[in-house]
Amino acid sequence: MALLRKSKFNRVLLVLLVLMLCLLLRSTLLRASSRLSITQKASERTQAQASAVRSPGTDNVVPVIICASEERVGATMATINSIFSNTDASVFFYIVTLRDTVRLIRQYIEKTTLRHIRYKILEFNPMVLRGKVRPDTSRPDLLHPLNFVRFYLPQLDISHKKVIYLDDDVIVQGDIKHLFQTKVKQGHAAAFATDCDLPSTHEMVHSIGMQTTYMGFLDYRKQEVKDLGIDPRDCSFNPGVFVADISQWKKQKITKQLEKWMEENFKQNIYSSAMAGGVATPPMLIVFHDKYTTLDPLWHVRHLGWSPDAHYSESFLQEAHLLHWNGPFKPWNYPAVHSDLWERWFIPDPSGKFSLVRPDSDG
């Protein structure tokens, strides 16, 4: 009898032990599941945040490509500030630079009010220009590798079908989304502002001897230029501001065409930086001749940097959507015209490397 009671007791203990093990196992599984869920959610949040900065969606985004050299980083930041301050659109800035300048750019943005912009820094490899750019001392600034980034837009790490390209010596007074809304005509890879498009600028342009036709950019004494069949009196355009259709750019192999003329000039010297637009403008003029859409001229009021004395009227400048100080007299240096319109968007460099040159400054 005692043996029977002991046997029943052992069975009860065994059942209780099994139940306890089951409860422990269930608890462990629940905790593991909870941790996995939290980890997955955290991972999803991190991925979403990274995506918002690194890979912007192409819908409802205005992509702007602009270069930033170490010597002119403050100019780039003034351009970005003017764009960001004058629009409610979702703008994403692709800032192209050389490797040594990446840290400087990031510091400039993160330590100033520009920290609120959405951006990505892209490194440009100057080795792609080997055998394509002839050394020239007349305007060395025009030979900077970043001057040729505009030739290689499809090779940049971007995913947009349409982009805006801007030089670093511009200020945007209008809403950049209106420039982006420019309809590039079917079959065209880009939209530029022609140099003959704005009567208000003609008087000043002629007074400073600025060229507005192909004659000022190409050496028509060279047979290679004559063979192009381009009338030297045709209106030129400035490639410092344009809207690009990346799909058409790729389809027409625009980069390959531009490289062909760079290599041709390297061998034959059919244009030089001593001419009006340096060595970056002529290949664009050749490749896009009669094959581009025309921008609203108020979206590219230029030649502000060609003379330290010639001025536009204040009323005309107030109407302009974009101002461009192309030429040697930059608004961050002295002398320059209408520098007050540029300086209102300037943000001091937290590193102190970039500074304004003014009559009372030591620079």
C-alpha cells in the first residue's frame, strides 16, 4: 500500500515538473519574440532614416547638382542657402567635390543653419579628365576639375530622370521648383538660356564687350570648327545653369560626345581658356547646337561678374529669378558689382577658411 502511494506521488511530481518546463519554455519564446520584434522595428526606423538622407525618392523632389571646391566653398553654401530659403519644395542637394574637401563641406553644413537641408556629398574623380584638358595659365580657375562635372551627370550617384545643374557663383531669388518645372522638349537632353534672349541685358553686354555668339568661343580659323557648319553669328548659351533630361542624355551619349571634343581640343587646340567661356563651354556649345530647349531668361540673368563697373538697374534685378556672376569679378571678392544681393545669402564659414574680401578687409 505504501509503495502504491509513493508511485502516485512520483507521477504527480513528474507532471508538475513537465508543466513547469513548458511554462519556462513558453516564457523564453515570448521574450525572444518580443526582442526580435523590437530589433526589427528599430532596424526599419534606421533604414527609413538613412533612406531619407542617402536615397531620396524621385517623386516630388527637386534635385539640384552643385559643385563645391575648397577655395570657393562659401560660394556654394550661399547658393544653397538662397535656394533653401526661397522655396517650400522638397529640395535635395547633390554636392560634388574632391575627396580632400568632403570634411570641410560636412562641417560647414552641420555647424550652421544649413544643417536642415537634405543633401548628399559626391566625390568626383579628376582622373577621368586625363588626356582631355590642356594646361592653360590665362584663367587657371576655369581648368579646375569640378568645372567638368556637368559633362558627367549620368555617372554621378543619382537616381533622377531630370535634374537642375547650377554653378557655384549664382544666387536664386525665385522658387527653384518653377525652374524644375521647365518642360524639356522631346528629343532634347537639356534646357539652357540663350545669350540673345533678354533685351534688358544687351546694352550692358555690349558695353563690356561680352561675346554672345559662337564666334567668341570657337576658333573659326581651324578646319575642325569650319567643318561643323555652325554659323559664327549663331547665339551662344551659358552652361552654368541648366535643366537636364538624364534619360535623353544617356540615350544620345552626350558625355561621349563632350569627351570627343575635349580630346580633339587637347590635340588640336581648337579653343582655349583665353576665349570667352574657357574650355568647359565650347564642347557644350558644339554638342548642343540647335538641340536644346530655351529657359525663361529671368531664370538666368548673367554677366554680373564681367566688369567691376557695369551695373544692371535695380528694378530689373528685383525681377530676376536667378543671378549669375560669371566672369572674373566674383561677389565674394573686391571689386564686384551687386555684391550686396549675393552677400545677404552668405553664411560665414565655421572653419574660418573662406572669408569675404572687402575694401576694409585684410584679404
